[in-house]
Amino acid sequence: SQQGEEDPQALSIQEGENATMNCSYKTSINNLQWYRQNSGRGLVHLILIRSNEREKHSGRLRVTLDTSKKSSSLLITASRAADTASYFCATDEGSQGGSEKLVFGKGMKLTVNP
Amino acid sequence: NAGVTQTPKFQVLKTGQSMTLQCAQDMNHEYMSWYRQDPGMGLRLIHYSVGAGITDQGEVPNGYNVSRSTTEDFPLRLLSAAPSQTSVYFCASSRTGGRNTIYFGEGSWLTVV
């Protein structure tokens, strides 16, 4: 069964605004990752945050992880039209299933209007 | 550096036919996996492998077979295609599964009629 669930499922913003996406998961994890998928393409890795980390930055991306609430958020600052894509969170199965499997949420579609 | 290469890109099959989706990676990754992506369902894990000679089932393995005879290749076989297998299939690889970045191929669009 799927682990992560992104929220909202769709978001439409203007260029220059910030976009925040949330991910909730059910079981304990070792890592949580965020991926982006442009229409008709494969997924591209954005950032990985480990369970002992609370926040991570990469360029205009900021990811937070709250293991007590089993949730993560992805913030894209100063959005651009090129950020238009679907975004997925993915988790391993934590202590139960090991870290081999990466389980994805259903994804969230972000539209950035010029 | 090609990364993860999938073939074919597009395929139309008739119900009952069999076929193999090919996947190759040139990054010497131990971990490889196959996902299918359906509208509104996200990506679902079909099969995965943590090294040559080792495979295991994911969330939706029925109707699919895999083998891992080399580190580089991880083909996905559809034994007897059904319309429910119409989907986009993604192959992925990483050094050690969920502990590291996973690299995806560009996808294979399969239609079963």
C-alpha cells in the first residue's frame, strides 16, 4: 500500500510566489525523498532527508521533516514557470521492511502561471 | 553516461501476448526496480532487485516476471498481457535502494488492446 500522501493534490500559483506541498506517511521511516516529474518524462530526484534530520535546503527548495507527526513539507521559493510539474514524496519502509523499497505517494500537480 | 535506459518507449500489445520491457543502467548500481504509473495512483512498485541473482516482489507483482542475471540489466516480462496492464512503466536504479537517490528511466508507454 502507498505510504506517502501529498497535499494538496493540485496547486496553481503565480510566478514569483512560494509553493508549499505537504506529505504525510504512516509507518516509521529511515529516509524521505522528494521527486519531480515533468509531463511525459521520468522522475527526477530533488532532495533526500534522513529521519534524524529536521530541515534541508537545496537552492530554492526547503524540505522539513517532522517524524513525530509523520509529515514532511517541500517549499519552493520564488517559483518559476519551469517549476510546473508533478511532485512526489517517497519513503522507505523504515524498520519494518528495510530501506530497499521506495514507496511513492500519488503526487501533486503544481502549475506556475507566468 | 546514459544512466537508466528503457526500451521500447511505446508498445501496443494484444490481450494474451507476451513481451519484455528492457532496462539497463551503466552506473554499477546494485538496486534496480520497476514501477507502474497509472492516473491518480502514483507509482506502484512491481518488482525490485538488490543485486544480481536476487529479486523480490513489490506491491503489484501479479502478471509480471523479472530476472537479474547481470548488475546492468533488469528486464520486466509480461506473461500474458491484459488490458489492466495498460500503463506507463518506469525502471529505476540506485546504489542501495531507498537510502540513496533513485535514478529513473524515461518510461515505457504500454497499451494492451
